[in-house]
Amino acid sequence: MRFYNQQHRFYAGVDLHARTISVHVVDHEGTTRLAKTITAAPDAFLDALAPCRDGLVVGCECMFAWYWLADLCAEQKIPFVLGHALYLKAIHGAKTKNDRVDAEKLARLLRGGAFPQAYVYPKGMRETRDLLRRRTFLVRQRAHVFAHLVNTNSQYNLPPLGQRLALARNRQNLAARFADPSVQRNVQTDVNLSAALDEQIDELERYLTRTAKIDDPQAYHRLLSVPGIGKILALVFLYEIHDVKRFADVGPFLSYARLVRCPHESAGKKKGSGGKRIGNPHLKWAFGEAACLLLRSNAQAQKWLARREHKHGKARAMGALAAKLGRTVYYLLRKKEAFDVTRFFAM
């Protein structure tokens, strides 16, 4: 957890919503200078903060609408701090909770050096990152459709679908397997939906590979050298990580990617683990996907997994393989070294 501890003359806590903003400003002595709710508009925000602009820092919780506020502060050269929503439990645990109370607590946490920071992803790259995330959402929706087709086939005790549904040609005439017209219509709806998703995903992938901005082409090609990582997954890693130097060591990186467990201890006793929701779920998915793709074509990886699975079980073995890929990607980007398959399996 990183806290913002720089000193300023004024500290502004902002409770941001789609249509309104609650702003609370305190000075370096803790005296309230401004407390009001305004329209969520750039001019209204700047007008409200005008008397406190000299030496001001703005703190906002990381919610869905923070992009425009971060960009506005960057344009106006106002320091902006993004608060980690899950770490800001001092707000959610309050006896009284409303927008004005939340804004005041953000300002006082900012002043006291107890404001947990989230990463402010830079403008100009957020747009492509969000498009990559939308593509991932569509891929998952297609997987749900395939699962429904398989489950429907099992409901009527029909022979297993022997071919991969990911290939469009294997989804033709699926409805004919069923006798009831309503079931046929149900299955055909899934087939039509999967075809539409295929089209959207293909178009997005062509657009992304053609237009995505790659600041470090060598890093991109080093990622492509890792078995299991293709063009789209390499883009996901580049855009979700952005700057690997923001992680001082591999441990914080693996924690951010949700690839390690976070133990809870008290009085020397282990109390399980927690923090599963803290981190980047898109990176966790990407490393899991890369691990599955690695196992499809790499016999050495299959043997490694079999040994680990025999000792720890399948789920933990797959998690260990994903974490192994996470370490590889971190050092590959940090040290700018080429992927070494011998070294990978020796670790």
C-alpha cells in the first residue's frame, strides 16, 4: 500500500459522481476552507476552487468517473491523487455516510499522509486499454454462450459435442440435434449470438493490432517470444502494466496481478488470507489465459504441471504456473532480456 505524504498548502477531497461533486478543502492546519456540492462540470469545479488554487492538491476516490477530473487537473497543473477505493475503508466504516462527509474525510486523509494511492493511468493510453478490456468482456460472453450450448446438450443426454465450438463450422446444424422446436430455437439463438460475437471480436482484434500505440516495440516482441502469449495478450500486458518500473520488486507486481496469496496473521497465528479483490483482475485473467495456451503446445510445461499437480492439486498447480509466467514477464520487461525456455523451467 502506498500513501501520499507530500505537503501542500490546501488539500481538496472530492466525492465524485456522474452529475454532482462534493468538495471539501482544508488548509495545512486542518481548518475547513470550502465545503459545498456543485455540478460535475469543469468550469464549476475550477470556480469553486479558485480561492485555494495556490498550493492545492486534489484527492479523489478511484470510481468510474475520475478520467475527466484527472485530465482537468493535469491541464491546470493541479496535483491530482487517485485514492484506492478498497483501501479507503475509513469512509465506508463511518457511522454517518453522505457525500459531504466522504469529501471531508478524503481531504483529511490527504492532509494526514494516510491517503492510499491508486495508479493514475495516463491519458492517451486509457482509451486503448479500455478497448482491450471490452474485447475481453466479449470473449467471456462468447465462452458463456458455448457453455450454455454444452449444458443444453447434456440436459437431453445427447452424445457429447466432439468438436471445438470456437470454430464456426462446428456450430452449424447444432439445432438439428434436438427434437423439440423450442429447444431448437434456444440453441439457434446461441449459435446466432456466438456468430455475432465472433464478428465483433475479430473486428476489434484487427483494429487493435493495427492502431495500438506501442512505446517500446522491443518489449512487445520480447513478450511475443514467451510461449502462450500472442499479439493480443502481449498488448494486454503492455497496456495493463504500462510502466513496470512502478513496481520496485517482483513481489508487489505479483500481488498487483493477483497471483499470490496475502496471508493474515495476528499474535503470530495465521488467520488465512485475504485481499483477493485488491489488484488488477485483467492481468490475473491474462496470465491465466497465457498459462492455458502454454499447456496446449508445450510438452515440457505439461510435465512440469503434472509434477506440481500430483503434489498440490490442479488448481494450485495452475496458479503456480500463472505466477511463474508473471515473474518471467516482470523480469523480461525490467531487465530487457530475451525469454529463455531452459531458465524458465529451471526456476
